[in-house]
Amino acid sequence: MGEIEQNKKRLLELFKKNAFHSRAVILSSGKKSDYYIDAKQVSLTPEGLFLIGKVVLDMLKNDEFDAIGGLTIGADPIVAAIGVVSYLNARPVQTFIVRKEPKQHGMQKFIEGPSLKPNSKVVIIEDVITSGNSALKAIKAVETLKCRVVKVAALVDRLEGARESLSSQNYKLVSVFTKDNLK
């Protein structure tokens, strides 16, 4: 087994052990679920951050993009991991965070990080994707800057409509894992 496969296998172990919870919850979409995936239990650990950076960059290795980012707070540690790992790989990737609403003071930014230039090719990243609504909010924000979203990526796809919703608007979703991998 090569390094890439080992990294993905170990990341899956971390998700199964630390992020998957069998219990009833209400999701951000308002839907009820009999399980919860708390990706931050992995993405906020040193090993998880390192593996996420390696695995996501490998998943996107054949894609041409200028920047990667997503909606705060789920995307925050992921983009940090990708930024560091991409730099260590001598192929730095620009990162950004989309606020849930524009800042009310200072520069009143909606997107944090070095300025995205018009025509930049962007990947939107999610920790866990369900309906795709959070990704669509981030997409709308970067498209107001005249950037082009080339892909939406997630650590885990709950398989509850996000792929279809995004596809209907001509966005492609890829994920490291699906809920089926975690059960």
C-alpha cells in the first residue's frame, strides 16, 4: 500500500473513531438525522490536519485551480491544512474563508484572505456536505468577485442531495468519503 492509500486509510480510521456519532440530531438544514458527523473532531487535531491536507490535495491533483476555500467554520481548519501542506509540497495554493455575512466593521469583507482576482479558478471545500446549501452560499460569494468555481469538494458527503443539487447548477462535487464509508 502506497503513502496516498495509507493516508486515506488512516484518515478514515480517525473519522470512524472520532467524528461519527450514532444519535439523533437536528442538522443545520433543519432536517432530523439519526447520526452526526463532527468533522472538527478530526480537522482540529494535528494528525487529522496533516492527513486532510495530504488527502484533499491528492484528490484534487488533476484539477487546475488558483484558490480553495469555503464557508466558515467548517472550512477554516481544512483550508489551513491545505495551505500548509501545499507550501511544504512546493506548490502553494491560495486559501480563503467565506463569512456567513459580511463583516459589519473595518473593511466589511465577506471573503477573508488575500484578495481573489477576477477569473480565478476556485474550489469550494466543505467538511461535511448534506444538501449543498452552504456550498452554494460560498459559491455565490466568490462568483460576485467574478471567480469561476471549478469544483466543490467535501471531506464527507452524507448522500442526502448535495451532489444532485450542485449538479443541477453545473457544479461537480467530489468527496474523500461518504457516510457509507463511516458506518
